[in-house]
Amino acid sequence: MQRLIFEYSPAFIILCLALGLGYAWVLYQKRTSWGFTTNRILFGVRALAVALLAFLLIGPILKLTTNQFEKPALVFLVDNSLSVGEVVDSTKYNALIEEMNAHAQALREKDYEVEIRGIGEGNDVTPGEKRSDLHGSMRNVIADYEGKNLAGIVLLSDGIYNSGPSPLYTPLRIPVYTVGIGDTTQRLDISIRNVAFNKIAYQGNRFPLRAEVLVKGLPDQEVTVAITQGGKQIGTQSRNSGNKTLLDFDFQIDANETGMQRIDVVVNQVANESNTRNNRTAVFVEVVEGKKQILVVSPSPHPDIKVLRSAIEKNSNYEFHLHIPGVIDADPALLQPGKADLVIVSQVFDPEGKTFPVLQKFLGSNTGLLLMTSLRSNLRQFNTSGIPIVFEGFGQKDESVPAFNNAFRDFSFSEGLPGVFARYPPIAVPFGKFTYPPDAAILLYQRIGSVTTNRPMLFSWNLSAGSGSNKIAVLLGEGIWKWRLNEYADNENSDSFDEVFSKLVQYLSTAEDRRKFRSFPVQNEFSDAEPVVFESQLYNDLFQQVYGNTVDIELTPEDGNVQRYSYVTSPSGSRYRIGGLREGIYKYRSSTEVEGKREQVSGEFLVTAQNIELQNLTADFGLLKKLADNSGGKFYRQDQTSALVDDVAKPQVKSLIHTEESFHPMINLKAVFFLLVFLLSLEWFTRKYLGGY
């Protein structure tokens, strides 16, 4: 639809016409050498041209209104998990998918937009997904169609979910039509439901392992669980199930050898058991030599110490010690360099100087340091103690929010973590400018109000003094306890806070790596459903990262068959992904040529199997019925889907109309320009041709 509007009153159109007629009358009222008819035509052309020019001066605007019709959309969400593929015959499954495709086509003919997708990523509906997250899959559909005309979801599933919340808790604004597939028959089965164990154990100790065994349809059954390690049976227990459906088997395992240890848990097969693939599982325990010692020194108790302790003690590889002179005294041996792996000084440089003697011992040693200021800290003592931080002013404070430095590279963080820190409340920081080491790696900047300053809040560097060198980090601020509480109030967890400070503790407590070649998996444990990712870094004599080297990687699984890979590093490609690895412990050796010399590093990582889909194969149609009833949909069995198309189309969901308006000043239209050029050119050429001037 088109409509003409004006910047000024439309009454000016009369004036524009009068101006055009008057101008043409003045020009053509006298005698001419051409005929009367030609004179009238030229009079009209000039009047029209002048009137049009005047008309454009009053700002006419052409308003265009366009309507777009969005058809109602319907999504067929297919449960393509392993549990479906294990129970449903492939021929029947393919026939069902073909039937759904036919239903989808019938709905398209009724003016529906139809999409068919699996519960995993992409549109592949072949059974193979290793987890069933029905809640998350429906949430993804709703998110993808946010603001669109989504009319409903058709869910084909066995009703089994083993990841995420129950689909009954999914917030729905549209009906869900459920189609039950699979077998609801209760099977005779004994399965390992869960294995509870410590992921880290210490050499020379014993660690507990509990196997939870689920018994279905087999009362008074003798159940035997065996534990094997390295092909050798190290424990076995038998128990009669009686009337119980869940049995616990507790073992104590010796941690003799360091490194990653595989422990197999096996439930002996019984007669008439329908599924034996869930009778075996493997767990992996890392046996280490000892815990790292983390010492916190403070002149007085402080809530910041409490949140640090909570973050540190999440990692069972750390042992926390607190020293408050005159209140809590730590082991004197820990107060000497060489025993503690990291020393954290809270409220550093306190006015009474309670913690300075301890700090002085560690400055210049090889022990990592984390110094945390408070409003009472004597900031002058940084420089006088040999720490190159100099403040221009003293005694005043500011309120600052942490802002992540995206260029920080000493260690990495989870995606989305900077956004969590940006929502933290402000803490008290020293006011004013200060100087700090130019080679410092800045993790957090200070953001005051909405302005991110160039003043760091948390930064680290290597401090050389005396005969030693410290990895040292400084946190300028007091009140980080607010951050952890704020995150828990928002998310019901403190994972982001704990991740940052746990990784900072790990970085500071680890001896500096001066190797020119480093190659490592980005995490210690991967699932067999994801690729193993290696990162390789090469440095020159100035410890600047260089690229273009060929890195060779050898993987040796437990069966001893070596697998070889190689790739060339680049600024955009320092990582290499290896997919398709099966469950087990893999030893790796990476090597490359550095300045004519062959350098290599080695280590190990773990790949775990995702077999959760095989734990339960009994379809839950009751859940599907309740989901359909709660959302205003309907439940169908596999052989009842013929009525699906009519039931889905019955609500007669109409297309949405999206209206878009656009405004085009007529003075900018090319058609108007060419019309003016044509009128003026016609008049000019005619007058010239007839001998006029």
C-alpha cells in the first residue's frame, strides 16, 4: 500500500500549480514563430516542470506499507538416541520416519512450515545420540523459533531421559504432540547404575569405591560384583537381592602406582537377563604423589579468606593451611620457603606489620605469591619491599567492578565467564594511578561505573630477587566474598568464581615452564563422543611464540597399537583435534624440530565411554502422555499416527502478518529526476528546433 505524506501543509500544492502556470504564462503569452498548438504544448510542459520543482520543495514523502505473511511452523522432534536404536528394529524405525515425512508433507500442503530434526545437533535422525536430553531439545526448538509463529512440536520418543531436567518441567507455550516408540515391557535385568569413587587418590593410601547395582524383575537373585585392575581381579563380593531393587557394594582399593589407573567393575551375568551390555563399566583414578600445600597468611580473620578456602578445597589435590599470628598458628615448617607451594597474603602490609616477617622470607624464593590488599594496607611498602608497584596517592578508595582482559593468555577460561564477572558488585580498590611491571599479565581491569579503565585489578608477573624468582600475583581490592555470594544468588552456584581462583592458584603454585616446546591435551579427560584436542606452543630464545613448525603426535592406547598424527602450527591453528578415540588411557608423545634439535614432551590423558543410554531400555509412555496433556497436545502410539495431521491442523493456527513501513522522499526518487530531465529537455529541443531562444 502506498500513501503520500508531506513535511509541510498540502495546501501549498495550489501555490505550486499557480507558480507553474504563472511562470509558463509569462514565458509564452507573447507572439512566437511557431503555431498556436505548439505554443500550448510548450506552455503545458513548462508549467508542469516548474510546478513539479516547486512541489518537491514542500517535501513530499512516499510511504510504502508491505505485509509479509508468516506461515505457522511445526517441528517434528525425533528421539534418535541409542536406547531407541537398541530396542526398535531398524526396518520399523525407517518406516516410522517415512510415515512422519508423509505427515510433514501433508501439513505443508495445509500451509504449515515443517522441520524434522533429531534431539542432537543437526537434522540427522539416525539413532546414535549417547544422551537423551528431551528437556534441552525442546528448549532449543523454542529458542530457535523465538518470535516466530511456532504452532507446536511433535515429539517421537521412548520417553526415556538421562540428561537434564525432566521434560515435564519445560516451560511451554505451544502444544506438544507425543508419539510413543519403543517397548514398555519390564525386562529382567541387572545393571550397574552408578559407581562412586574419588577421581584423585594419593600413592600409598586406600580409596573407597561403591558400585550401585540395579535389579529388575529378579527377586532372591545372587548378585556378584568383581573389581579388576590391569587384568587382575583385586576384589569380589556376592549378595542376595531378596526383595531389594538396589544393592550397594563397597570396596577399598590400594593406590600403589602413580598415574592414571583403570579399574573395571563387572556384574556377573545371570540366567534370562535381557541386556548384558550394562553389566560392565570402567572408572579411572589418577594416583598422585601428594597434595600441594597452599598457605594463607593474614593479620586477622576476613570473609575473603573463607571464599578462597571454598574455591581451593574444591580441588582435592590442594591442602589448605591458615596462619593468623596469635590466633591460628600453622606448622612452623610451612612458614619456611620450600614447604608451601603457594603463599597467599590477605590484607598485605597491614599497619601493625603482623604478616610482613613471613612475607619477607618468601620474597626472592621460588614460592608463588598472591598478595591481596585491603583498605588498611600500607601501599608504600610495595616499593620498599622490592615489589615494583608505586602509587601516586594514598588513603583514598574507589568502588570498582572487575573487567576481563580478553588478551590474557597465561591460562584459559570457560566461555561466558567474563559476562558473569561483569555482573559482580563493586569492591573497594585503592584510588588513583599507579605504576606496575611493564611485563605484567593483566587478568582483570578496573571498571568504574560504565568506563573500563587501564588500571589493573588482578595481574601477575615473575619477580626476580636475590637468588630466586617468584611467580607473583597482586589483587588490588577487598571484598571478593561479595562476588561469590552474588554469583550464587544469580545462578545457584559459584562455578565461575571458583574456576578463576582455582586456575590462578594452580598457575601460581606450578613451577615456571621454560621449555621452548610445549604440547598437551587441553583437558585431562574427554568423552568418546567428542574429539581430543591438543595444543602446541613453540618459543624462540626471547620466549616469543613462533609458528610454522610441524608437530608429530604419537598416541599409544592400552592395547599398544601406536597411532600417528601431524600438523603445522599457525597463529590461527595451534590446536589439533583427534576424533574417534575409544575408551581408555592414552599415552602421548609430541615432538618437533626446534633450532635444529628434536624436542619432545609426553604425558597421558583419558577417554571415557558414554554408555548411559544402555542403562534403561524400558519406554516410559506415561511421561509422554503427561507431557502431552500438560501442554494441550495429544499422545499417540506408533500405530495411531494416522489422525496426527488432522489433530495438529484442527486449531487452525493462522499466519502471522508482519507489517513493514518505509519512507521515500520523492526528491530522491530516480523516476522523478528522469521525468524532470525529460520535460526540460523536450521543451529545450523543441524550441531550438523551431528557432526559438
